[in-house]
Amino acid sequence: MTTLRTFRLGFGYEQQKLADRVHISPGYLCDLEHGLKKPSRFVAVVIANIFGVKPEIVFPDGYAEKVCRQRAVDTGYRPPETPLPPLVLRCWKCGAVRISYRPTCYVCGAEFETREEEGA
């Protein structure tokens, strides 16, 4: 029997009543009692205050470490500092025109010749 369960039964609390007082679910309280989960520091302090003892006495294994669930993943992509100007690209082989940064024609695959035009 864990220390939390000993305290709960010693003070005459049912799981539902203690869970309501701490504002947690009875299932979570059950997991804490069976040692399946560790409480956050806040929950541990609230429960310990109900029993009038220090949190370390009720939870000798300690608290759960805060884990950030949204970790930044470095993909290596960095957007350009200044956006590139749009280019009007004309294929020398088939004459297709496209505003793009792609160096080859989308129709025939030949390389574009580059010229800057406004209002293309």
C-alpha cells in the first residue's frame, strides 16, 4: 500500500471525495495510489496540504518532471531574409512563359532564359 493510500484511508476519505477536493479525476488518483503515475508539483502540494504534511512524506518518489509535448524540431529550413523578386521565365525551346523560381520549363524540361518584366 502506498503512502498516499495510507493517508487517504487514515483520514477516512473515499477516492471520489478526495479527488473532488483536489480537482482531479478519481482514475488519476487511483494511478497515483498504485504508483503508475507521478503527480505534478502542484497536485502533490495540494494533497499534502489536505493531510497537513510535507509533499515529500506523501510522495517519497517525488514529482513528475514537466515535459513539453510540443518540441521544436530543427528541419534545417530557414526562410530567406529578403524575399526574392518574381521572375518572368520564358522557355527558349517551346516559348512557355511562367513566373517561377524553377530553373527548368514545366512543359518541355529545357532551361529557361531569365528576363525581368513588370506586369507579366
